[in-house]
Amino acid sequence: MGTDHPVRHMRWQRHQKSAFIRLYRRLIAVMVIAFFLVFPTSSHAGTVITAARVWPAVDYTRVTLESASPVKYQFLAVKNPDRLVIDLEGVDVNSALEGLAAKVAANDPYIKLVRVARNKPGVVRVVLDLKGEAKPQMFTLPPYGEYGHRLVLDIYPLQPADSLMALLEKREVATPVGAKEQAEKLPELATVASPEIPPSEKPAELAKPAEKLARTEMRAWKPEVVSRLITVAIDAGHGGEDPGALGRNGSREKDVTLAIARRLKAQVDAEPNMRGVLIRDGDFFIPLHGRVLKARNVKADLFVSIHADAFVKPDARGSSVFALSERGATSAAARWLAKKENEADLIGGVNIDVKDVYLKQTLLDLSQTATINDSLKLGKAVLGELGGINRLHKGSVEQASFAVLKSPDIPSILVETAFISNPEEEQRLTDDDYQDKMAGAILGGIKRYFAKNPPLARSKMASAE
């Protein structure tokens, strides 16, 4: 009896312990079930969309969804009617996604409207109704700077616009009213005036009156002849996802550069036989190689990229001009700046899976020495003008390997207008009068350059006659 009591006691302890463990496990299971009943989406909403942005442009429209962790997705293009369908896995509808539709402007070139809804548990479907056929590209970007993981949708037109033809159409000289109608009433005028028909073959009774009439009427409606139009490609640095440098008072480099670029274009267009082309005419991102190609597509004579410098110390100030270098940077500062500017593609986001053979041929041109020499001449002329309105950060044109300046046949410079990180210069950069002066100084340098270096002959597409 005495020995049996301890054994029974130990059995009772083990039984109590097992009961407690079973009770504890049941309690945990009940708590887990209760948690998912209270928060039904938390079992599958592992990723949260923190921001949704839309950047419309004539070239393309970009839609960006940002999150703290990568998003699994399925993408599908559907016809009749044209629309794009994106299924986001492990995501639930929140305010960021719900607000996406409101960010699509009525005048967006490609997107008609956006619909967001829960398709099934753990899957959100985003449908973009398009205004017509398009060529979409979807890709992901890793975190960079202040941005988290990004899912990017670029919607391109099925047939890219011919930027050169659009530019020529704007500069087309209009025929005076009534002149064309007068010519159509005189069929014999066209025959007599045609150089292909020798005078000996013209009817004798029509020769003298028609020739006299031809000289009188043709003089009345002959359009103005412009033998050579100088085209200046004006590139406003950064844009869209890439804000560029930030001033202490909240100014963004992308806004300042676009404002100055627009003023420069207006001043260039006011010059006889000159025209300005904005590489970026709105708040959207263009890859660095895309800026080069756009300038070449309009057969630009010059390429001017406008920026607003920044440094860790607020006392840095002054204007600078840079050109491309094939042999390395002329200073540590130029090397640092080129590295920073070349990172724009990482910030703004480029689909690295797209292979552009034409770009490869363009940027790997082996005979760029003459173009760089012309770039240095242009830079020196512009730098001289900038010194009249602002202190110069460097008294000579510096060189480094800037990707945006790598056009093999267009003299190209990068102008750092001032330091946006300097509070005093930031204030000046956002002033309308100073922006006009800055644009005027750049134009003054361009005119000085062409006074000593007349533009070479271009194809007929680059002139209007």
C-alpha cells in the first residue's frame, strides 16, 4: 500500500499535465480562428500597396504601384474592347488602389478609365480600359532611394508618332488665301511655268500671256523660303518618378528644369531660322537613352540638357557646364555628378529586358571626337553667358561620362543652372525673371557658338522650303 501511493500520484500528475497541454492547444486554436474571423483579409493580404501613381505623356503613359514587399501578379491584354487586366496576388483593396481611378485624367492619351475590385480571396483585379490599341510593357523594379518595390506598367502607342513630321507640320508655311484657288483656275499656267516643258513646245498663242501671268501670280503666293532651320533639342532633366535633387524649401529639380526648358524653347522659337524641341514637355520620365534618340529623331543640331545641381553642403553655389568625355572625368566632382545623373534610370525605372539594337549602334559609335570638340566649343560659349547672370562654380567646361550626352553626331552639353541645395540659389531658380535670364543666357551662348560654327547642311527633312 505504501509503495502504491507514490505511483498513483505520478500517474495523476502526468494526466493533469496532458490535460493542460490539450487545453492550451485548443485555446490557441480558438484564438487563431477568432483572429481570422475579426480580420478576414489578413490571412492572404500579405502585401500592401502603399502608393499608386499615373504619369501621362504623349510618348507613353506609366502606371506605378509601390509596395514594401514584391507583388506577385498576372498580366493580360484583351481585345474588343481594348483593355489591360492585372491580377495582384496576396493583396487586398485599400485606399491606395481605390484612388488609382481618380488619378487618370480625362485627357490621358491611352487610358479611358480604371476599375479595381476583389476578384477572389487574396487576389485584386485591376482593369484598365484603353482608348485604342496599345503596346504595353510590364516589369518590376527593386527598392531604390525613397522608393520601395515597384510594379510598373508602360502603355505605348501601337504606332509611335513621327516626331520630325509633327515638328515640320507646326512650321509649315501657309499659302495665302485665294492664291491656290487662282492657280487652280489657270491650268495653262502650270503647263507654261513647268521647267520640264521647253519653251519651243508651248503653244505660240499662249506663250507670252502665260509667261507674264506666271511671273505675276506666282510672285503673289510663293511661300517664304527658309533655307536652313537650326533645331535645338532642349532636355529638361529628370521627371515623373525621378524628382531629381530637392531644395531645402521643397523645390524639385524636375519642376525647375522644365520651367527653364519651356522658357528657352519660347526664346529659341522667336529667333529667325531656329526652332526648339522639348525632349520632355510634361511631368513624366524618359530614360536617358530615350532622350538621345528623341534628339536624333528630329535631326537636332544641338542638345542641351538642363539641370539644377545639389550638394551635401548648402554653401555650394554657381553654374557649371559639362560635356562628354571618352577618357574619364576631368575632376572628382565631375565624376561624382556623372554617376549621380546616370543613376536617373535606376530611380525613374527602365525595363532592362527591352533590347534596342539601334540604340546599341548609336551609343557604341567609335568616331565621336569631332562631336565632343564641338560640344566643348558650345559649352564654352554658354558658360561665358552664364557668368553674366550668376557666379560660375567652375570657370571652364568640365567633362565626364554622362549617358545623356552620348549622341555620336550632335554636339551636346549639360548645364547645371545653379545649386538647388543652396537656399539663396533655390529661391532664384524658382523666380520667373531669373528663369528667363537663365534661358536667355543659354540662348546667347548658342548664338555665339553658331556665329563661329555655322551649322552643316542637313537633309531636306530638316529644312523648310
